[in-house]
Amino acid sequence: MPGANGPELTKQLIARRPDLKVIYMSGYTEETFIRQGVLTPGLAFLHKPFSSDALARKIRESLDA
């Protein structure tokens, strides 16, 4: 994503679609994202590496939230 990062893209997309569900994925810890102010309420986080089952569960949790 030249010229952008995940949080910037998320803000732009949610501005267009407020009901959009977002799952951040990273090798960094969730606490790191919280401290940096990247994770806000309503945004899910999945720590890498993860299994396909873990991804499926996180998607289901996000859609149900």
C-alpha cells in the first residue's frame, strides 16, 4: 500500500462504510497496537502466526459482534 498504512486505510474505509468489520493481523502483540492507539473499540486483532481455524473463529466473532 504505497503512501498508506493499515490504520489510515481502515479510517478511510470505515468513513465510507461505517458497518465495516475490521480484523488487524500482525506479528506484534495486541498490547503494542493498543499502546500505539491503533486498536480502537470494535476492531478485532489476530496474532500471527495463526491457523485457519483461528482465522475462521475470529471472522465469526467479528461478524457476530
